[in-house]
Amino acid sequence: MDLERHLAAAADGAFTTNLDGKIAQWNRAAERMLGYTAREAVGRSWSDLFVDHDGSGNGNGNRPGHRGHYVTGPARAGDPERNFDLQTRTKAGTPIWVNISALTVPNGTAGRDVTIHLFRDVTATREIMSLVRERLAVSPAAPESNGTLTPRELEILRIVATGVSTKGAAEKLHVSPATVRNHVQNILGKLGAHSRLEAVACATRHRLL
């Protein structure tokens, strides 16, 4: 079946649900991201695997029904894609933020529409944005700068802000990881920052990015 082939090849986690909200298909990327095998996931309600830990502090392990009802409610092929961020946990208990989107498409073989759910790990992005918000809430102070950032340093800082690793940044810029690390150390020194996240927050606060 074409749908199964495409889901298997998807880089994002992907699953489909049947009419009663049970998982019908679960791809390899979903297994890698959340730790549940297809055998463990298929036949279960999707809300069993995506327990909402949104920091509400009620300790109830909220199900994502209040935000996720759209994926099990009525939908038709051609409806716009819908998405939201959800903080959940992997099978091993590791906290993880995922962005979940749903798109309903016609399935001629089954004779009915099928809703495909795609999700990706956005933990690094959420952590960066959280730190930026925290830093912006602090009274602004001039960065302890020994000089302005060079265009190359700004380029690397923008890449770092997306959560890309040193190796990933090196591949993007076609340089060695050691070169990226040297630039990052220079950036930290110029901004008076102790970490990459702090450097991103400082640069954002002072509108360097």
C-alpha cells in the first residue's frame, strides 16, 4: 500500500488512527522518538502514548484531549493541516516536546478518509525559547563585550539558535567542527556568556540576531 510505504520512509514520527481513535499504523521514526515499537503502539489510543505534561502542576498526567480532540473528531480530506506543541514523555520516561500535526487524506483502498498524524522533536527549540524568555524578563544590561561579533560569528550564532549540534553546524558551513567550536568560544567571550543558550538569549535581548 502506498500509504504504508510513505509512512515507513517519513523522517518524522507518523501514525494513523482508525474510527475509534486507536492507532492503526506506527512508523520506525515514531519508534525511535518515543521508544514504543509498532507492536506496542498499534491498537492503543494515541492519548495513551502522548500524555500531556504541560506544566499545569495538577499532577494528573493530563490527556491531550482538550487540545488533541481535533485528531479524533470529524475531519474531511482537504481540511487544512492542524498542529500544536505537546510536552510528553518517552517510554523510558524522558521528557520531550513534540509538535503534532494532523492531515486527513482520501484512502481509496479502504473507501474512507484517513487521518495521518506527524510529529517531530522540538525539545531543543522549546528550551532555547524558554531561556530567551527568562533572560528577556531580567532587567537588560549591556553585554560584557570585548568587541562586536563578526558576520561569521553571527552566522554561527543563528545556526546555534536552531539547536543544531557542532557537527551539524560544521556540515552546514562546510568547515571542521573544531572551527565551529573556536567561533563559539569567541562568541561566548564577547558576550560574557557561559553557554550557547545564554549566548543566544543575550544576543536576542540586545537584538544582535
